[in-house]
Amino acid sequence: MKTIPFTRAARMIARGTWSFCTDRPLVVSFELTHSCTADCQHCDKGGIKPEPPDLLRAADYRRLRAQLKPMAVQLSGGEPLLRKDLEDIVRAVKEPSGLPYTILVTNGRLFTEEKYLALRALGVNQFSISLDFPDERHDDFRRSPGLYAHLAKLVPTLAARGHDDVALNTAITRENLPALRDIYERAKQWGVNISYSAYTPLRTHSMDHYIRSVEDLNLLRRTLYELVTLKARNGRIANSPWTLSGIHDFFLHGTIPGCQAGRRFLVVTPSGGLRACSMFDQTYTSQKEILKKWVPANQCGECYVSIRSYLDASFWTLLKDNVTSRVFSRNGRANQC
């Protein structure tokens, strides 16, 4: 896993502890656009859409970052690389301290080595690239011909830079369930880490990709156990054993109670509306309003996507999973245990 300078890690711990104790969001997902270069079968944001007339600009993101003070931000979409002013937005969300920890979530179609280097220099800490299959089946699932070949060339090139800040993200579906181990092997071959999450029908209202048969659930359980073993042996898997086991529980029961949307994380739409969760259209003007109107009534447990699964645990579990797995040395680096 990528090492974090000690001073930045200390700031992240302090910011995260403050946010946790004051019901401020640990993570904010800035949806920079709802347009996308792909049209994925498991997503509702496919295709190019007209920009809203009130599209947020860099100054708006600077204001929101100062207002919400998250420990981490996701720059997502749609496809965030469609934004011509993406570099200005990155400058706007970063503080001089290096916070918040900044993650760019992309399908990779528009990504290049030059863009990687430019965005990294501006302060993007992690680049999360979606991969649904370890071969050209990825193109069919995302309805984006040639995408896999592009990633197969680009991702190892970025990994060879040695910064260890590129990760693959795989949403587990009924279709790619048999390929999860092969996707891990592809990440290992390319020299990057991988994070797994669970498909939810909340976006598409389709159960076609949902895992529910006894045979598939048994395969999922065995595969997740194997991934936990591989994580302990070889690393490269970002999920903790706690979150991996939650994926099986989600598909088994159809729900995971205790969602912390609106409190631990929230979403900012391209027009600046605040949402507790990207799966629902209710939009608010402030987090205070979300805490008052959404959080007390939230009984939803119908997703286990990454932004939720990583933040559902107790404070001490989060600290153990995300911080204390690294030992901080006096030379200013954090080394993986």
C-alpha cells in the first residue's frame, strides 16, 4: 500500500477524529459531471449529457471544501476527466496542509500518462480506475470498445512510475463473480492495488446483476475467503477483512443496516446540491439540513458500495483498518506492516 508522510497522516487522523465526533462528513464525493464516456450495464449515469446551466466552478469547490472540511474527497461523476477545468478544481479542493486526501475516480477512457503526472503534481493522492473483467469482456459490460486494451497498456505504465497511487475498483456482479480471482491477478500483474465493492440495484432498479442464488452465494463466500487469504499473504487488496465479509452479508440478506449516509459521507451534485447519498435524488442546501431531515429517517441498507462500506464501522474499527495498519517511523514515512 502507498506510504503516507507522517505529518500528513497525523493531520488526517486529527481531521477524521474531529469530523467523527462532530457529525461532519469524513468523505465528500464531488460529482463533477453526470456525463460519461461509457454506458455501463450496472450504472445510471451513462452517456454524454448537456451541462447544467449552474454547473459548479473551481471557486465553488473551494468554498464547499472550506465549509465541509472533509478528511478525504472523491472527484467522481459520471466521468470527471470530461471536465476541462479539472486541474483548477483539484487546486481548489486542496489545502496547503495537503488535506483533504484526494481520490480521482475514473473509467480511464480519457486518462493518459500526461494527465496522471499533471494531476498528481497538483495533489491528487489516489487514482481509482474501474475494472469489471480481466479481459475484453470489460468493454462489453461498459459498452466502450477498446477500453480494456487502453487500460492494459496505461495502468502498468503508471504503476512503473513507482508512486503506488493507482488502484483498480471492481463492483461485484453476478456476471463477474467467477472472474474475481482473475481480476485480482490482473491487478497484481499490472502492479497496482484493488478494491472490491458490491453491485446495488438502487441505481438501475434491475436485479439482473445481483447475486442471489445459493450456488452463487456459496461461490462468493469461498472467493471472498480466498481474497482475505491473498490479502494477508500478498497484499494488493485495499479492503479490510471486515469490509470483504460485509459484501457477502449484503448479498445474502439483501441489506446491511446502519447506513451512515449524510453523517459519515455525503455527495455534492454538479449543480451544488447536497445529497446524503448518490442513490437518491433528495437534494439539500446544507449538511445541517441533511442531519435534521434525512439522517433520523434513514432506514436504507440497500447498498454496500465503497464509500459506504469503508465508513460503516465504529470509530475504533475505522482507525484500526485505515490508520494503524501502518507503522509510522521517525524518518517521516509510514511503512506497511
